[in-house]
Amino acid sequence: MTLRTFSLLKGMPVFTIKGERIGTVHDLSISEMGQVTGLVVHQQALFKRAFHLKLDDISSFGPDGIVISQQDSTLTKVPADSICLSKDELLGRMLFSEMGEELGLLQDVYFKEKMGTIIAYETTDGFFSESTVIESKHPPALGKDTIIVSVYEQ
């Protein structure tokens, strides 16, 4: 099982299997159920265009780039029901446990690259504080003001 974080993917180039660069990773799309569904890719053109790339369409996540098997049917519009980590301002939102404990501000997410399951959250208490990784049992509840997560007992 390979884990990925959004912070490592952001800005990474996306290539077809034929070596054509189609854009860079700009955001992460998450379903209302709290599952990573794909990547938001900005295509390089005169006007920036955002497209959705489903996790299933990714051949490999490399250390320096992402490779997809085909371009034509792979890039679609970002689904209307997707929640984006950056665009919808999930980053920086307060995380609470199901027990009502304040866990910190969301800084990053860790997910299984093929399945999209979020398994941990990186949080911070402020600008200069160290970050903490909080493991999760179940998908998060993505509220308008906060994110509620089920956490492992330490």
C-alpha cells in the first residue's frame, strides 16, 4: 500500500504514457463521503483550464511526475459534487474528533494512492508550531465550518 500526501503532489507534472505533458496537479478532489476521487489538473494553454483526473486513470505516481495511460477520455470536467482541498478551503479548516476535541488546523491529507481512502490528517496549531499526524478510522464528515474525524486511540 503506497501513501500519498497532497503537499507532495501539488505542482507535480502530469504526462501521458507517450511522454506528452498535459498539465500540473493543482488540487485534490474529494467526494462528499470523504474519499479522494481524483486530481484537479491545470492544463497549460493561453487560458488555464482545470480538468479532473480520476485515480483509476493514473498509471503511476512517480517521485517527479504522474503518468496516465491515455489522454482523450481521461481528462473530464471537475464533477459538480466534488469538494476540492484547496479551492473549497478545506486546508486551514479546524479538525475536531467525534468526541468534540479540537485537533488543529488541517495542513495535509494522507491517502492510499489507488483506493483514495484518507487514512491520516496532518494538523498544526498555528504558523510556527510543529505539525501532528492524526490517523483516522473512518471517512471524515466535511462540514461547512469544521471537519469531524474518527481518530485511533493512542
